Amino acid sequence: MEAALYSKLYDTYMKLKSKKWSELDNVNKDQEVKFMDYISAAEQVIQQLKSENERLLSQVKDLTSEVASIRSAKDEQCIEYQELLMEENRKNEKLSEEVARLRNLQQVGNFSTLKDSKTDNGGVCTPASGQVSEEAGNRSQRRKTHKRRRQSLSETEDIVMPSSSLQDDEILRESEKDLHKGALPSGSLITVQQPQCCRAIERPGGDVNPTGQANCLFQVLVEYLVDLKFSTVSQTEEICISAVHQSSGYSFNLTWVNRAGGKEPELLYRVLSLGTFERVAPEWMKDAIMFSTTMCPKFFERLSRVVKLHA
């Protein structure tokens, strides 16, 4: 009886044991399959990461070489700009020397021109009011009459009495004194036979416009407004004005062009030299332009904007 019971228990135990082992084998197989799947997926991810790493390394290498080439190009460009800057500085120095030389020549030319004009006018000056002393002119005329009378007497009679000579000298001295009394001090005198706005002002000490400025007050005012120096250019039929920006060397001509049929005249702009504005000047400053006189304020407004921006 006991043997049968033990045998039955043993069979039950073996069945349970085999069942348990089979279950464990199934679980192990499932875990092994999952583990292999995980290993395969991990290997794929690792391979992808390796390829991505290689791609990024290649990209970094390319970017490094590109940065090196850009840096080299920038260094060369910087060296080129430094050379251009040195060249521009040399040009500016030469231009400044040339401007100083031209200013000196202009001052010398203005002084000689004014000296010649004073010599041609006989050195006669009037007060700033523009009125000439008639009394001084009459006395000068009497002095010339006395001289001519004395010369005629010497030619006809060949003998001059001392008393008459003394009398003539006395008259001459009196006329000179009256002339000096009628003259004003040398504070503010202007030359004769010139418009009121275009008379050269004499400074104390006899200097006339020592800075080489223009005689015309309107011209000086316009030069101050637009920061340009104006002068006339001799032409046969047309009126031409030359303008120079002294600090940059920029210069141009404006020619007055009359139109047929009584139409509004036009101005022709031609550039002579761009000076230091050569690299920054807009295209319209480099070309010849024809515009009406009503557009003249707009032209000088745009011109002043460029000059003030880059001067």
C-alpha cells in the first residue's frame, strides 16, 4: 500500500518536475529570442551611430578646411585692403600737397591780379559807400592844369621866374594836403568801377583779400553754403563755371546752355576729377548730366549730401 502511494507520489513529482522544466525551457527560449533581438537591434543602432559619426567627422573635416580657406582668403583680403589704404593715404598726402600748392598759387595770382587792377585804375580808392570825392578830383585836375601851364610857359619863354615856380609848388602842396584831408583812413576802402557786391575789400596794412578769397560777396556766400570753390572758365560762346572741393580734389564744370524758342535754359554737368570720391561716388556723379535751372537746388542738395557723407 505504501509502495503504491510512494510510486504514485513519485510519478506525480516527476510529472510536475517535467512540466516545470518544460515551462522554464520555454521561458528561457523566449528570453533567448528576445535577447538575440535586442543584440541585433543594438548592433544595428551601433552601426548607424558609427556611420553617423563617420559622416559628422567628414563634415567637420570639410568645415575645418573651408574655415581655413576662408581665413586665408580674408587674410589676403585684409593685406590687400591695407595696401589700398596705404595707397589712398599716399594719394591723400600728395593731393593735400597739391591743394596747398594750388592755394599758394591762387593767393599769388589773386594778389598780382589785384595789384595790376589797382595799377590800371591809378590807385584811386573811394569810401565803402561808393561815392568819389569831387573836391579831391577837382584839386587834382587843377594840379594837372598848373603843371601843363608851367610846361607851356617854359617852352615859350625859355625862362621861368623863381616866384612863379614857388607859387606853383605852393599850389601843388596845398592840393596834395586837401587830397589827403578828403581821403578816408585805410580801414575799409574798395576799388572804383566795380559793382557794390564785387569790390575787393582792403584790409588794414594794405593787404587785399589775404586769404585768396573771391571778391564777390554772393560768390563767397554760395561757396560757404555748398563747401565748393567757384571760378569762371573762358569759353567763346557759353558761360562755364568750374567748381572744386578742396579737401577731396573733386571738381566739375557747369555750362549754361541756351535753348531755342525762348525755352528755359539748361545746365550741363561734366566731371573733371573725382579725387578721393573715386571709389564711393555714385554713378550720376561720373556721367555728364543735362538738367534745367529749376532742378539746380536738387542737384546741389544731392551733391552736398555725398560730399558731407564721405568728406
